[in-house]
Amino acid sequence: MPRSPVPPLLPHAPPLGALLRQYAAGSALACDPVDQGLLNRGYRLRTTRGRYFLKHHFDPETAAPEAIARQHGATQRLAALGVPVAPPLPAHDGRTVAVVGGHAYALHPWVEGRHRHGAQLTAEQCGRLGALLGVVHASLERVMPVEGRERGEKGAAADGGARTAEGAPDSEPRTPSDAGTRDGRCLAPPGEGVPDDVHRARAGRSAPGAERAASLCPATARADGARAGKPHAGHPPVQNAETTPPVDAGADPAVTFALIDDLLARVRRHRPADSFDELARHRLLERRSLLEQHVGGRPPHGGPVGWVHGDFHPFNLLYRGDAPAAIVDWDRLGVKPRAEEAVRAAAIFFVRPAGALDLPKVRAYARAYRRTAGATPSELAAAVHRVWWERLNDFWMLRWHYERGDTRADSQFPAASALVVWWTREYEAVCDAFVG
């Protein structure tokens, strides 16, 4: 899941005595680190008064006092609306953050439950999952400040959606997601409109995917076209670089090509070579070829943003029986494209080991999300396009492995890298599942 920078892998013992003196939580009996989590540190804490989850807010990007206060306030207000969350417990002074030795900690009630991947959910439960995320987005709109959303919209417009492939796990693009569509129709990966800088980066190479440039998601065109009183044209024009104002959105393919070359060099230098190196080299060469074919598919910016969880995936949702018990880890709470979070979460929950998405489950999830969040098919279609482009240009797992020597995400790489290839091939089917 996309993140940066990474906490050191060295063990860190929290100062339990000094911490617990600030709470009415008794004395510590046991404290064990929680395995999951690539951003901050978590501990399963047992005291003379019960069980708790102790969180060490370590990551510099999300541990600023105002960021933690925003997260805590949001979960407290969401809990009051009945959203399944686990708000922090107040200390003796009423604060929800305890600072000891310059480090910030928060104490939460321990939620008994287990994580469930999409393969463990029935179609009905997939619908409940989509509805839950829709409720989260709709509820955040009720409880979070409007000025924060407005700042997010202005920031997105100012940076034009620029994003390179340097993002880390579950890192969200900073721009809205109404791009990749024309009149509410979903553009499949196009091959035209190739930027000049990419031509210079790959001089002499053609874009063999150009014939797919006008391929669409028919379900979106029919649905939105019917509402607007417009006929479905089948293959409307692709965005033309000569007639459309230039925009800067999504990952820059020229930067991605340079990153691929750098990673390939790192793979070659790695000794002794192993099976991970072999797979990495294969996927890098494969991705370079795909990007050359679809280099004109870079989406423009535009569309609605709102408050989102920012990191909605199986390890951040606990189930008790068949029902969600708590959405945890709100470190990435922020103003971002809501529909993109819905698509990105589905790509994590419903990816199969071989890299394909379980589209029937995606469809049940997306229908429920659209209904509860009030999202339109065209919003979802645009988000599919942007998240596909993000995945096509993203190499955070390989960067962790080869640049940082951090192998914690290695197990995710086979399915995640295969998904990009499958998604490109089955683009229209994926789009149809989200909007149909």
C-alpha cells in the first residue's frame, strides 16, 4: 500500500510507565508490537485495567500535532454518527495525544476482530463494504470543516495534479478525478496525444496502442448519455493535444521511463541474483512496453474532491463475525478525490493472487458505494482511468526493495505487478464493473 518516509526497522520500546501515568489505564502487564503497518508503530497493550491499542505516531509526514488532532477529532465525530471507528481515549488532562521524550502516542480501546480480504467476502458483504466506504465519505462531509475541502480543491488546481512515480504505498494523488472522460464516458487507455518530452525520451519508438485510443466504457456512455438526452456515439473523439489546453496531471511518463532504467540497472547490480530479481526485471521490461503503447493516456485534472480516509484497505478494517467492527489507521485523512479512493480500495480488496480483479464482487461493491456516497458513474469512470494510470507508473515496492533495502512489501509485488498488465488488457471490463 503506497507511504513515505519509512520508520526504521529497529525495535522501539515505548516508555510505558511515563505514558500510562497520563491515563486511567492501570499498569502495564504486556506490550507486543503489531505486525501490520508500514507507516507508524502499533502495540497490543494489556494492563491491570484491560486491553488497549497503543499507537506511536512516528512518521514525520503524518505525526504533526495538527494532523493527529484532525484525525482524532474526525474519528470522535464519526463515532457519534455511528460509523464503526475506534476513537482515542482521553488522558487525565483531556488530551488525546501524550508526548513523551519528544514522541507522540495515542491510546485506543482494543477492538477484537480480524482482517478479511475480498476473497473471504460474499457478494452481499462486498456490497456492505462499498456502502461502508460511501457512508464514510458522506459522513466526513458532514463532520469535517468546509474550509479544509476548499483548500484541497485550490491545492489540486494549483499543482495541476502533477505526480511522479515516486509515490509510496497508498499515497493518494493530490488532484481531483473527473478526468479521462468525455460527456461522462470512460476512455480506455489511449495511445495518442503523446507529449513531446516523451517523444524525446523514447525517440524513434511508436505507440502501437494508438488504435485503442477511442475505446470506451459503453455502460457509462449509455447511462450518462441517456440522462443527458445524448445518443451513445460508440467511439467519441479522444482528447487531442492540438485542440485541448495543456494540463499536467498524473505521473509524467518521461520520469517513469527514467525510473524504469534506473531500477533495471539496480536489478542487474544486485548480487547474488534471486527469483525476486528475475520477476522484477520481467515486470520492468513489460511495464516499459505497456507505457510506450499507452503513453498518451495521461489523464487531465479536474472533478470533485472531499475528505477521505486515505488508506482504506483490508489491514485497516477489522471484522467481528460478518460485520465491520472498526475502521482504523486514519493517518492519511485528507482532502482528495473520493472516487479514486473507492477504486483504489477495490483494487486492493478484490485482487486475486494471479493479478486479476474479481469483477462480480467489484460490481456489487461499486453499486453500493455509488448509492451511499452519491457518486455518479462518470466520477467512477474517471477514477478508474486515473488509478489505472497511477498503477501503470508506480514502482514503490521495487523502490523500497532496491533503494532502501526494505523488503516488507515484497510479498505484495507479484499480484500487484500482474494486476497492472491484466487491468490494461481488460480495461473496458474493469470500467464496466465500476459503473454498471
